[in-house]
Amino acid sequence: MTVHTVRSLSAHVGGTVLGEGAESVVTGINDLRSAQPGEISFLANAKYEPLAQASRASAILVSTKDAPRFSFTRIVVESPSAAFGKISALFAPPPVRDEPGIHPTAVIAPDAVIGEGVSIQAHAVLAAGVRIGARCVVGANCFIGEQTTLGDDTRLYPSVTVRERSVIGARVIIHSGAVIGSDGFGYDFDAKTGRHVKIAHTGNVQIDDDVEIGANTTVDRGRFGKTHIGAGVKIDNLVQIAHNVIIGPHSIIVSQTGISGSTSLGRYVTLAGQVGLAGHLTIGDRATITAQSGLNKDVPAGAVLSGYHAAPIRESLKVEALTRRLPELVERLKALEEKVRSLL
Amino acid sequence: MTVHTVRSLSAHVGGTVLGEGAESVVTGINDLRSAQPGEISFLANAKYEPLAQASRASAILVSTKDAPRFSFTRIVVESPSAAFGKISALFAPPPVRDEPGIHPTAVIAPDAVIGEGVSIQAHAVLAAGVRIGARCVVGANCFIGEQTTLGDDTRLYPSVTVRERSVIGARVIIHSGAVIGSDGFGYDFDAKTGRHVKIAHTGNVQIDDDVEIGANTTVDRGRFGKTHIGAGVKIDNLVQIAHNVIIGPHSIIVSQTGISGSTSLGRYVTLAGQVGLAGHLTIGDRATITAQSGLNKDVPAGAVLSGYHAAPIRESLKVEALTRRLPELVERLKALEEKVRSLL
Amino acid sequence: MTVHTVRSLSAHVGGTVLGEGAESVVTGINDLRSAQPGEISFLANAKYEPLAQASRASAILVSTKDAPRFSFTRIVVESPSAAFGKISALFAPPPVRDEPGIHPTAVIAPDAVIGEGVSIQAHAVLAAGVRIGARCVVGANCFIGEQTTLGDDTRLYPSVTVRERSVIGARVIIHSGAVIGSDGFGYDFDAKTGRHVKIAHTGNVQIDDDVEIGANTTVDRGRFGKTHIGAGVKIDNLVQIAHNVIIGPHSIIVSQTGISGSTSLGRYVTLAGQVGLAGHLTIGDRATITAQSGLNKDVPAGAVLSGYHAAPIRESLKVEALTRRLPELVERLKALEEKVRSLL
């Protein structure tokens, strides 16, 4: 194993060492708070300067601009974050090696088509008509339903469930516990019997290339047609995507957000965490909805909305600030009422 | 395969073709936005008229009332939605065929009782004392715990986990990733040791006939007694049902809603998406709680509540509208203060 | 089987029977609402007195203070809740017995190290380098990734997924469907290509002794370093813990709450249900955040915060009360405007 020192790592990222201890051996990386002697860290945000000052790290990557303010051992670089990424790679544990091949306990339909270099792990189940592209990894305990297809280099982590007729592109990553293609939530109410009658969901889910889907996220199949997740979309954990939702390419959906049926998002939309969208909405390209907001109206391209019954963020922040001043406003109203009474 | 045309489909639903192209061959169905030539769609909501006008569908089902306004090829019927349902069935892919029988990789306790015509799929695990009704489907990778019973014609999609002693009725559908019967979240705080001591949850879960439970939804078992989901209740994805909750028959619980311990819902209650209910509440029959609301009080039958610390929806909407007018109200207050000052 | 009577149970908890029917046979326990003749219940909260009055239970445990107010058959004790816990244990069904041993369908890497008395159930998968402490239970369909370690007496319920290099302590309980160690949600945006580039998450998850994690909860691995859940922390169902979050010992996280990346919680923090925390925050010891609140600022030790952009609960409740009075305040403002107009 290569021995790294503060100086050798500085050289690796084209930096300059300031302070004592350039020859200290470095055995790992860590954040400012957790770092121990022998570890290296980085400062990318002024907010964390007190943590940098108190850090036990053997050296901290800092920017040229920040370097003069400090006395601790530091490696001065243009971009501490980028340099740290480069150094991280030196210390990263070797990634899990997924042996190509089909584990003997996997259950694979006779007519399934498996590409070259694929790894299918223990207890995975591939139903009739499944097609798996080259170099895919299907983790342990995954289920892939009838006629579903995976493009090349796609990875399902263990315990992913994909229902029938899903169409999944290349280089897609789906994390453990995600469910793709469950039935949409739709019923007709039968007033005669007082019962909710299930609406058949005969559509499917299409996930385009380079999508990533988080752990325990759910994506329902279309009632007819498809639920469609565009290329490059990134979806966090525990997100709900209802039937017939369309998510435009390169959109970002943060954890615990829910999108109701038939709502359509443009390209590069950002939904922060715990957002809720009503059904049948159209959200324009590059719109951003802040955390915990609720939306029940269409959103124009580029808008930044916030709040329950979300409004443009400036308006929301102003209203919120005034709401917090209500106690003072009520006092002012009372004072005024008394003055006017004295005038009458 | 039968060849369908606009005219033959119109005849199938007792409609009348207006506009050109009655002999066009139809090969599928789709929504207005996605439909291509060769596909048929429907217009059931005035909101979508522009989409209908721009649709590439070979024909669109419209109502008698709407038909005269349009010039595109249309099939005129009384209920476009119902007619579309009938036509959809002609084009639906054949449903997945679940072969009756027990897959050789399933692990089934010797004393489990399995009804006639049941399909138990690959890697399913049935523990001691399980009883499975006739014609049930237990999907791949499902786990069914000790002494749990399933009524006739119930279906567990792949990767469902049901803990011990659950009592599940007939014609129940449970979607992938759902967890039934996990321990409730309850601890006694031991002030002496500063530790939370787990409260045993020795109760169970009872799910009555015709219930549907969404993907990755969790239903905790009772502390004692049971968590009880009444007949015909429909629960969406990623919903949390805590210990000892009672949900009355035919209630609807939309995605990402959470119901805290021992809360009791009447019949035909509707909880929209991302609603949160505190524990030990009583919600009356046919009450409706709108999306993202929070409830910490009992709700009378028939009430429609909305908002954080939810209030009757009329009140909530009025308060919300006035809140948005706060900037203007504050300006008015300032103007008044100046006038009064000039009068003193 | 022992026959229990109201009198024998009263003796078991050192109580006194008041009212008729001390010799009635008791065959079970239940809550006040559901209890039938032959069952025993308890009253610990004045709110439930009407339920106690109407209960069909053969006897109800009540406190010395409450006992004189009632005429129903009651067992008088100091703490009805504690006494009920003792009686519950007499009627609890025998717990599921997890046979020590490795089920023949489990797939275990040759170099995995398995402690004494461990139960590894059907279709569980243990990858290379896994170490399992003594008396652990690994449920059916669980996956444990490379190099992950479990301390003694830890239990994974069926269908838990733990990714590589997780470090899990002793006496930890993880409920079904939980996912531990999924990748954090982080991307660098490449403006040249317009694509989100995945940031490697080479860290891991550390879960200390006596932690409990709910069903379908997700805990992401660190970008580098670790996501760390301290000793005695209790996490409910469907909670999201992002990369590099630190949760101090004995904190309580209720269902459907989400904590964003690198946020750090002190000891004995309580986050109620559906709370959302932004990233990079510091929450002080013993702070409490009420249900559905949103936090985007640091919180001092001991604070009790509430609301969207959460504020101290007193302030929040006052603002909320005044918000509800807005219709009246606007009327007062209007009246004042008219009076002032008449004065000018």
C-alpha cells in the first residue's frame, strides 16, 4: 500500500503546504468534525471555519483566498472541494466486485434474454420474457416481472421489485426497496353498492437512460399509456410517483416528495424534499419548488415557488415575515383603535 | 388478432362517428397528449379541450354535449370515460398469468394449509401455521409469518412482508414492499437509566375483505388487541398506519399520509395525500381531510378540514386568502397610523 | 393453561377489587372500546373515562385516585398502565421462536463469520466478509452486504437490506423493508453537458447499540466518513436519514420525518412525525420539534420549535392563533378606516 503524507497529497492535487507537519503520514479522509490525527479534511464553506479551527485533522484543504487567515496545517488549492474529491479516490475502499455470472439460486425464466457480462445475484427472480442488457447487475432478492427490459450497464441493488412490462434504459441505477410498476391508485365509486371499484392499470413505466431512483421509492404504472421518467432524472428515497406522471429530463426530486397522477414536469425541474403536487398539473422547465411546499396549480417555466398552496418565493417569504409580525401588528391596531376612540 | 377501426370501436360502445377517417385502423389507446395516429383517446374534462384540439389521435371519444364544438374525428357517446374503459379492455395486454402451484424454491412450513388453485411463487416463505385461502397468489420473495391467514382470492405482489398472526380477508390486494404487522413505535422512558425501554407489541393486524394496500406502505401491529383495517378500504403507497389504528370500511387514504397510534376513523373517511393525524383521535364518518393537513383534534362526521392544525375548509381558505393579503393590510395600517397622528 | 379471574389478576398486581364479579373468569386483555366480557382493560387517561363507563370489560384497572368515582368492576392499583403491562404478559401469545441454525436455502459467503446461537432464516443472503454476533436473528429474504458486521443479540426482521461495510451494534432491531447504507443523494452539475454527475459515496453507516429502526425506513451511507446513529436511538417507520447525518444517543425520530445531509442532532432530541430538516444544521441536546414542522436553522439545546420555518412553540402558537383571527382583525381595520375618514 502506498504511504501518503500531507506533502505527497498536496503534490497530487497541485497545492502548497502551509504550516507545520508536512511530512505527517495520512491514512484517511474525514469531515472537519470527525477527523482525527492522520486524516485530511477540507473547508469549502465559510460557515464551517470554527469547525476547521477546532479540527484534529493532520491537514485541511483551503482556498487561496482563505489560506492567510489560518495557522493550522493546510494545503492551499484553487478548489478545496474538487481537490478533496481527487484525494478521496486514493483512500476509497475498493468497490464491491460484482462477479459476472448467474448465481445458482437465481430463478430465471427459460425465455429470458441475458446480455454479456451480466451479474445476477442470489435469489433474484426474472419472469418470462425479461431482457437484460450487457453488463447489468441484478442484486440479491430482486424481482423483475414479465416482459420487462433493462438497457446496458443498468444496476438494481438488492431487493428491488420491478413489475411487468417496464421499459428501463441504460446506465440506470435503482436502489434497494424501490418498487417500479405497482398499480396506480384509482377507483370508480359505485353509488349503488357503496363500494370503490378498482380501475385496471394496464399501462406501464418507462425509465430513460441515466436515471437514478432512491431506496424505497415507488413509481406506479400508467392507467393506460405510461408513467415516464426522462433521461438523467435523479430521484431520492421514499418518493411517490403516481400513475401517468411525466418527469422531464434532468429533473431532481428530493426525498419524501409525492407527485399525483397525470402531473407533468418539464426539463430541469427541482422539487425539494417533502413537496406535494396535486394531479393533472403542468410544471414548466427549470421551475423550482422549495421544501414542504404544496402545489395545486400549474407552474410557469423558471418559477421559484414556496409554501402551502405554493406562491412565488418572494411573495411567500414576505407574507411569512408579516405573519410572524402579527402580534406586533395587532398591538398597533389596538393602539390605533384607542386613539380614534379618544378622538370621537 | 381482430382489426379495429374507428367505426367498429364506435359500434362497440354504441356511439356515432363524426368527422373524417371512420375507416382508420386503430391499434391502441392513449391519453390526449401522447396519442399518435392509430390511437384513440377520450375527453372527459373541459380543462383538456386544448389538448384534444392538438391531439394526434385517430379519434377522440366526446360527449353528446361537447361534440358540436369540435371538427376533429370523434366518437360521440353519453359517457366518454365509461366508453373508453370498454375500449381499453380490447387493447389491454393479457394480464400476467399466475400458474397455480407451488414453485420449487418456495419454503413452506410442513403445517401450512394451502387452498385450491393457489399460486406460490419463487422464493416465497410461509412460516409455521400459515393458512392460505383458495386461489390466492403469493408473489416472489414474499414472507408470511407464523399463524397468519389469508382469505380466498387474495393477492400479495412480490416482496410483501406480513408478520406473524395477521388476519387478512378475501380479495385483498397488497402491493410490493408493503410491510404488515411490524412492531408499533412505543417506549417507556426509564428516568433512572436515561433509556427508552421497548413496549412489547403482542397484538396483531386485521385486514378485512376487499382492502387494497399500496407499495411500501407500513401497517404496525397492535400493542394489544389489533390494528384494524375495515372492509373495502383503499390505501395508497408509502402510507404509515400506526399500532391500534382503526380504519372504518370504505375509507380512502392517499399516498404518504401518516396516522398515529390508536386513532380511529369512521366509514367512508377520505384522507388526501401527505396528511398527518395525531394519536388517539376520533374521525367521524365521511369526513374529508385535504392534502398536507395536520390534525390534532377529533373531527365530526361529514366535516371537510384543511390546513396545519386543520380547521373547516371555508375558514381555512378565508384565513389563507387574508394571510396572502397581509402586505396590503400592513400598508393600510401604516396609512391609518399616519392619518391619526396628523389628527392628534 | 392457568385460569385467571378478576380476583387472581388483582392479586397478581397487588390491587384491590371493587364492584361485583370478582370471580369472573378473564381470558384476555383489550382496550376499553374493544373489550368484551371476559376481557380486562385499563384507564390511564381522564380523556377515556366515557369509554371506561361504556366498556364491556369484565374489570378495568384504575388508579386509587379515580376509583371512588366509578361503579363498574375495577381493580384499584397505583399505576394502571404498569399493572396492565404485567397482566398483558400473562395473556401474550408465545413469541415467535427463532430456531438457531442456518436455513439450507440461505446463501452465505464462505468467509462469513457467524456467532453462536444465530438464526439465519430462509433465503437470507450474507455477502463476503460479513460478521454476525452471537444470538443474532437474520430474517427471511434479508440481504447483508460485504464486510458488514452485526453485534450480539441483534435482530433483522424479514426483508431488511443492509449494504456493504455497515457497522451495526448489539441488541439493534431493524424492521422489515428498512434499507441501510444506500447511496447518498448527491450530484455535481456539469454545465457543459447539462447533466448531473453522480458523487461517489464511499463512506458507510454506523448504528450503535440498542437502536431500533422502523419498517421501510432508509438510512443513506456517508459521502465519506459515516452516517452515524447513536446508542439507544429509536426511529419509526418510513423515515429518511440522509448521508452523513449524525443522530445523538437516545433521540426519538417519529414516522415520515426526513433529515437532510450532514445535519447533526444532539442527545435526547425528539423529532415528531413528518418533520423536515434541511442539511448542515446542528440541533442541540433535548430539543423537540413538533409534528410537520420544517427547520432550516440551527436549534439551541432544549428548544421546543413548531411550524413551517419552525419557531419557538409559544411564538408559533401565538402567531397561529392571530392568523386564525385575521378575518376579525381585517374587520376592525376597516371600521377604523371608516371612522378616521369621517374625522378628516
